[in-house]
Amino acid sequence: MATSRSRVQRVGQRMANWSEKWIPNPFLFAVLLTIIAYIAANLATPDGPVENVRNWYGGFWTLLTFAMQMVLILVTGYAVADSDFVSDYLDRLASWPDDNKQAAAATGVVGMMGGYFHWGVGLIVGAIFAIFVARAGHKRGKTFHYPLLCAAGYTSQVIWHVGPSSSAGLLSATDDHPFVDVIGVVPLSESVFTMYAFGLAVLVLVTVTITLYFLAPKEEHADGIEEYAPSLLETDDVDALSEPTDPEPQTDGGTEAAMPADRVNDSRIIAYLIGLGMVVYIVDYLAQVGTIGEALDLNLFNFIFIALGLFLHGTPRAYMEAIRDATEGAAGIILQFPFYAGILGIISGSGLSDLIAEGLLEIATPATFPVIAWLLGGFMNLFVPSGGGEWGIIGGIIGGTAVELGVSPGKAIIAYGTGDMWTNMFQPFWAIPLLGLTKVRARDILGYTMIIMIVLTPVFAVGLYFLPY
């Protein structure tokens, strides 16, 4: 490296080393939490070992619909962010920053704006923009501190749960969700589309942007992209991030003409017709309901982004290739969600959830409950690094406790979600796609993201307690 490591980098490396040594794979955490829930249910409830195995299996498949909805959020968001239109726009925007402070702040703002509207989009946009900013600086002979840019790109995950892609918010706005008997259907107009959520989003955006600005080192102390990912400076390698991935059309019998199947696969007419049909439904449905805050749920949200992806990629083949590229990041959701559902089955079927809720009621008041829900969500995220998976486990407890205390379920959803996104800055599970694209390691960004988490701690505590709902 061009310089010795800063104190922030050294802290990050120590924490990353500790994490690599002691923190197991997230799937193993799901297994360990299953065992803990099983033991706790046997000790604290009347249900015995066999009954709790039945409770476990009884819940195991209950979140399959939700799991598929979460997979679609991830892959459809990835496909939109990976389109030529978005990548070209980001590439042009990347030439704006003129020094390290501007580069770090701009990358954070772009990542957070993307993450606010769609956590999957923000995840990929933040990574791509960090690369483009670093590359643009290098072309002009400037050295932008690459690890900080990558950390700034990851800040998309510290704002998403107060935006319209909130998994807890969207699930609770969907008919027949797992906790409908506890909190009813909670439209987004009562959760993410409130002054409470907007206020928190503004606090995050301002606080993180200022923090990134002051974390940026002087150029002579910066390590550029050439130190971490020199291959991304090669034109072909970098442009691959924004070029279409569809293969060359096959030919029939050695002729130059494409086969009929290829012409269909590469037909813009088909993609646009399907997309147009989806738009017609979306507009008609919104016209009937009246407001997007009342209409938007998980299914409609995914439907909108499938339509958007079809228009952006232009052909069925190109869109399918983008979805295929995105599916690797969905492996954790596919495998882990049945185990999260099994944990839910144990704690709800045995009555353990009622005991936990009673404990919360003893220590919480209507004023302090949002702060308690925030801390509980943050703690759970360390073990269940999925906002939707966490909500699947403890949503009934948080929602039920809120109802008992007279707190709006929508407010409780936002408070819980704030905790989930807060400790994303310590739990780098969702950074895996970003790390793969930017070619840095978790230890390279963890020191910076931990500082962001620490700085946001009093901001969240004060905001959750004092902001009007």
C-alpha cells in the first residue's frame, strides 16, 4: 500500500480478523438459533421435546411465500441496477467529485438514495458507483481512497428499512401475512410513508454524508483503486459491469440469420408488450385504491420492478441473463428462511412468544418501546442477517407488544427496522455482492462502517424517542 494503515483501518482489520475467527456462516447461525429456541421452549413452556419438534415442523414451511417474495426483491433490484441505462448514468455522474471528501460523500449519497427506494438496487448501485468514482479519479490523476468509497457504497443498507422496500413494512401491508391476526394489515401509509420514517431517513442521510466527508483522508494518504483492484482499471473488465450479458444469437445451418427462437428471445416487441401490460395493471390498480401508500405491498412492489427491468433491459434474453446473474446472492434466503420459519413455529406454537412479550411489557412504556424495539432488532440482526427473516421470527412479538402498549404497529415496524439496518454496519452479510464487485475484503471497509454505526447510535436513540409519528 502507498501508506501505513490509519487507526480506522487498523480497527477494521482487528474486527474483521475477530469476525473471521469467531463468527460462523449465517446458515449455521440459523441452526444454532433453532437449537436455542428449542431448548428455551422445553425449559420455559409446558410443551415437551416431541411437541416442540412438531411445533418446529409446523412452522417450517409457513414463510415459503415470503421467502420467494424476498428472493424476487433481491434479484429484480439487482437487474434494474445492472442495466445499461443505470450504469451509464452512474458513469457520467462519477466524474463530478474532485477530491476525497467529495468522492466519499457523493458515493454515500448515491448508495443511500438507491437503498432508500430499493435495498437491492442500492446494494448494486453503491458498488458500481464506488468503482466508477475511483476509476474516474484515477483517469484524472487523482487518488480517491478506495476502501472508504466501498464502505460508502455499503451505506445503502443503513437506510433501506425506512424506505418503500422495507421487508417488514411490505409484508405487513400484504393480505394474509403471518401476523395479520395480531396487528392486522398495516399499509405503508402507516409505516414508511409517515413523518416518523421520513425524519429518520433524513437524519441518516445527513449524518452519514457528513461522517463520510470527515472520514476521507488527504490525497497523499489515500490508497486508490490501483492498490486494491487494478484489474478494474482495465477497460474490458470495468465495462463488463455495464455491458449487456446476452450471448450472440445462434445460427441455423451455418447461415447468418438467427433462428426463430433467437429472434423471439431478442425481441424488444415482446419485452415491451409484457411490460406495457404490467404497467396497465399497475396504473389501474393505483387508480382504484387511490394512493400508493395504501396500495403498495410485497407483490405489487415486485411486479413494478419486474416491469421496470423488462423496459430497461429491452429483451427477454437480456433480462433473463440479468436475473440469472443475481440469483447467486439469493442462496442464503432460499436455504435459511425455512429455518427462520421453524424458529417462529417453536416460539409461537409453544407459547414462548407470549412469555417474551410479557417480559417486554414489564420493561417498556409507550414512549420507550420504539427504542427497545430498535435495540432488539439490532441485536437480532447480528444472528439473523435478513430484515425479512428477523421480522418473520419476532414480528408477532414486537407487533403484539405494540398493540398492548397502544403504540401504532406502523411505528413499531419502523423502530424494529431501524435496529436491523443499524447493525448492518457491523454485520457484513449483505456486503457480499459489493465485495465481489469491488474486489475488496470485509476487513477493508469494516472500520469505516463501524464508525458510521457508532455515530448513528445517539442519532437513532434520540430520533426514535422524540420524532413525531
